[in-house]
Amino acid sequence: MFYLDSTAIYGYSSYEKLDYSSLEELLAEMDRLGVHAALTVNAVAARGHSLEGNLQLMEDLEACPAARDRILPVLAVAPKNFYEKESMAFFHEMLSSGRVGALAIYPVAAKFHVGQLERIFLELRQYRPVVLVDCEDLRVEMGYELLAELAAKFPEMSFVLRNSMWGDDGPMFDLLWRCKNVLVENSRLHENGMMRTIAEHFGADRLVYGRGYRSLSGASMASLAYSGLSAEEREQIAGKRLLSLLPNQKEAQRILAAAGDMQPKVTNRYWAEFVKGKGLSDVRIIDAHTHLGGFPSQGWYVTTLGFENALASFLARAKELGICHMITSGMEALHGDPLSNNRMLEEKTEKARDAVTCYYAYNPHYRDVLTEKELDERFASGGFVGFKILADYWKVELTDPRFDGAWSYADKHRLPVLFHCWGPFNTPEMIADIASRYPNATFIIGHSGGGEAGRPRAVRACLEHANVYLEYCGSFVPKCTWRQALDQVGAEKLIFGTDTLVHDQAWELGRLLSEDITDEELRLILSENIERILARRS
């Protein structure tokens, strides 16, 4: 399958150290994953002066023969370029030559709003360039609305939304509905069933492939492989559709013809088989962070409704991917009455107990009914294996004594406690303090601390306490790779989880399998670590 990445950027930025400082480094990572070509921006053009960075991109391409058949240059453009004779002359030269067929806009960094591009696009519309825009640049006031107006004024041009997160779903779907010339790349479409939902409502031709930043690795390849779309649709999304939108089809076909049969060079034996879309059968996989319920989280465009439908989807997806067991917490128990809804979760998953066990949602607002007697009854059945804590949603800090019943019970019975760790109410430091006071329990930092600031703090807590572990799902927000984290804490301190039903298990599993992680490390992460923790129960 031919892969054309729509998200590549390289060079030097004053804001951050980018994944790739040179085209050679970018190409090496493309080789590792088996990506044939990439629409590529120079970082100076994106975040500094566009002309300087655009010129640097073209110079770098000339100096790197290996890039000729694989790197498709993208020029950054801003409204002020209209008043720079050198910039406009350069745009006309490059676009008319056919070597360049795409533009990228960065309104936040370049300090303009999207509507101000109209004048320069009037000048360049004759070339029908594809325009790339990151969703983070549209989250400013009226960003999506202004792009809708711009796309409507230039129907001959295609606009590709990049790096869409779940918070972008509402405005993104509205934009897709309003503008037929708007497409979405899939690098961060980590919601369960998202690609299929877009295809059903707007057409599979509105999707293109994006690799995203380095720590996402092969996540979007995996989500595409298990999207449920036809082989032809997947092939188009992987690269051929975006290639067909470029104005110079002679150049596009040259790129396609030059693409050989690329095999991934990932260091474990599981990824090459998994990305073919056939799941895994020769390794045990336990998903230790899942959710079940009749309704998904608010704000997530996840369309599976009703508990029975959710459970059926839950089990079918796990079987498709090769996941043998899942530990789940109930959405109703987390967001409603914990007493009756924990019991409901236990009862409704009983028929699937070989494949599903449960976390007990311990909401401290209701500690008066979450007694030791209640916990004894629930844990005696074998359905519950630990606790799930969602303090940031409940708005109760972990230091609140109303949680003590959960900590003491977990300590007494050597149970795991899984935290949603992403906010001020449940910090890694709070978890570390609890872990030091309850050494017999195991404390799992969900999402590995959350964002950029949370990851190093979670790593520190993990290093300082033998009974503190990191959990994988949602940990893609920081741009540091898991190879870096594992070199610090060791593979024996990481637990695999996906956050399904809202996260796509294929996306999260593919992200892990495509990292530079050995077979032995993967077996620890995928099942052996959590099995060892569960075996401690007394």
C-alpha cells in the first residue's frame, strides 16, 4: 500500500525541538514505518518567516538526492506575503513549475486570522493548490467559521484539516457538512469508529492519511487497517487520494511510480503482521483500561449506544485485534449512582467473565454507602479486580480523606487502583504520596500523567515507588516517545490500556506495536505486568 503523509515538518523551531532537524532524519523514520512519501514543510517557514523557510526547503531538497522521489514540498503562506514582491514571485514560480502543489497556513504563529488569506488566494487560485491547516490553529475565535467561508469562496481548492483531536469533532463535522472541498487526515483520529463515522456521513473520499508527530508512530496506519472500510477505500486514504488532488498529476504519477515495495523496519516481530489488519494470535494482550456503558463520554462522537450494543461491540473488537481480556469500569457508575451501577456492571458482564473483569468505581461523594461490607460482597464474586478513580471529574482531590476507604481496602487485599491522572485533582505527586502510605496496593497512573508536564512527573513517581506503574492510553499528547520513557522506568513498569469504548483499540495498540520496543518488552507491557499485579490479590 502506498502511504503519503500529509503532516511532515522538519528543521529548527524556537518553540520546541522538532522530531526531525533534517530531511535525512525524516526519511529515516519514514523508512522505519514504511511510508513512501510526505508533504513536507520547513519549520522556519511555519513558525518564522515564510519566504526564508520556503527557500530553505527547496535548497534542502536539492542537496538531498534521496528526497527527490519522496518529499513533496509544501510552502507556508501568510497574508503579509501578498505585500512582499519576492514572496509572491517565488510562489508563482514554484506553483507554476508543478514541483509544488500544496500550501500550509499557520495563523496563530504568523498572527493572522484565516479570513485574511482571501486576497493572496485570489492571486494563487489558478494553480488549484491543496491547503493544509492544523486544527489547533482553528480553535481560536471563529477559526472554523472563517475557514468555512474561505473554502466556499475557493471550491476549486482542497483544504485538509490536520491533527484533529476529539475536542474538534463538533466544529470539524460541521465544516465537513458545509464544505465538500474540506478533508481530514487521520493521525490523531483516536476515537472509536471515527473513520467509519466520517465515511458513512460524508464519504470515505473525505479522509487522507497523516502520520503525525514521532511519538504517534504507526497509530494511524493501524486505525486505517482496522477501520472497517473496503480495501479500495483504505488504499485511497493511505495516499492515492491526496496524490490525485495535487494540481500537477504528471509529478504525482512520477512519485507514485517511484514508490517501491517498502517493508517496515520496526524492531519487534508483531507490528508487520498487525498492520496487515489480521490481528495478533501469538501474544497475550490484556487491555487494562477500558469503559463500558450505555452511553459514551460527553463530547466524544462515539455512536455505540445501549449497554448490550456496547458490550457486543466491545467483545467483537477485542477478538478482531487479538485482545484476550479487558478490565473495565462502568460509565454509569463513574458518572452516576456508584452503588447500583457498579452492581449493574457486574451483572451485565457476568456472561462474558472470561473476557471481561471490572474495576469498582469509588466515588467519594457516596462513601457512606460504599462500605467495607459492600466492597466485600462485590469483590467476593470475582467480577471486580480493583478500583477506578476519576477524581478530576468528581472534583475531589485524592488527598481528601473520603477516599481512604478505597486505599485501605486495596492495601488490605493487595488490589490495583487505576487513576485517571490528568488534572489538578489527581496529580502524580498525590498518587506517589498515597502509594508510600499504602505499600501493599498497586497504583496505576492512567494516561501516564496526561500532557507534556504530566509525563515526567509520572515517570518520577514510578521511579520512586515500587508499587506505582504507568498506564499507556491517551499518553500520546506528550511528544516524547515511549522508547525514551521505557529507558527510564523499564518495560516492567508499564501497563497496556486503550480507554475504549471512546478510544480506538487499534489506534492505541498500533501506536505501541510500531514503537522501537522489543518482543520481550512488549510481552511484559501487553499482559505479563498486569497479570503479576492481579496475582498478588489476597
